[in-house]
Amino acid sequence: MTETILMLLSGLALALGCFFMLSGAIGLLRFPDFYTRMHAAGVTDTLATFLIIGGLMLLAGWSLALLKLGLILLFIFFTSPAASHALARAAQHSEWKLSGTEARGERDREAKILDAPADVAEPDALNTDKV
């Protein structure tokens, strides 16, 4: 009975961890600028890692693996938020100030130029014989 409950809790924690990891990856791809992407990656990565390692700790039982997983969890608890904060602070102090929407606008303009049909030429190229 207890073993079944531990298996269910472990499976739930692992499934939720995978869901949050996937949602963080989607947020990383879909959000418009660096800071919102950073927030999506940092928060969901930390939460998902806690859930996944917590689920593995429930499966490990009382063993050396439990101690190792606990030390990994403690290490991630301190380093992941600190690394996210340091990266966001470095981006804030950098000279590069192009937001995601502006970068996307430039990419769209470049794509329109590159995707133009081959038979459409510049006006000067069409009128070279009439000069």
C-alpha cells in the first residue's frame, strides 16, 4: 500500500516536472524579449528540476542515491537562481539594447527582401535600356 502511494507520488512529480520543463522550453521560444525568456527559463527550470529530483528521491528509498540526489537538489537550489540573476544583470548592464520585438521586425524585413520573387527587379534595373 505504501509502496503504491510512493510510486504514484513519484510518477506525479516526474510528470509535473516534465510538463514544467516543456512549458519553460516553449516560453523560451515564444516570449518576445530577453527578460521574459529569462524569467520563463529560470523559474520553470528550477521548479521542474526540484520536481524531477524529488520524484527520483521518492523512488530511491533510503540509500546512498537519496543522499546524492539531496546534495544535487541543494546545489541546484543555490546555483540556478543565482545564475539566472547574474545573467539578467549582465544583460541589463550591457550596451546591447535591442529588444526581441525590434529584432523580430528586422528579421521580418530581411525575410521579405529574401523571399521576393525573382521576376520582380528594382526600378533602376528595369529601366536601364531607357536611359
